[in-house]
Amino acid sequence: MHEIVPFTGQSTGLVREILPVAEIVRTLLSEAERALDSAIGLKA
């Protein structure tokens, strides 16, 4: 664990907004579905 701790603060600058977890999960699933559909040629 001590190898990970120094890097935890470096990603905080990437946070642009605070969202409810339900919205984050919906977005994640939607993006994954689009990527998978695109990978198998269903959608552009």
C-alpha cells in the first residue's frame, strides 16, 4: 500500500465536477455500451 499512497494526490487535479454515484455509473455503462457496439460494428 505504501507504493500507492504518494500517487493519490496527483489525480485530484483531474476532478472537474462532483456527481452522484448513480450518474457516474449510468455514464460509465453508457460509454461502455457505445464502445462495445462500435467495436463489433453495430454503431458508429
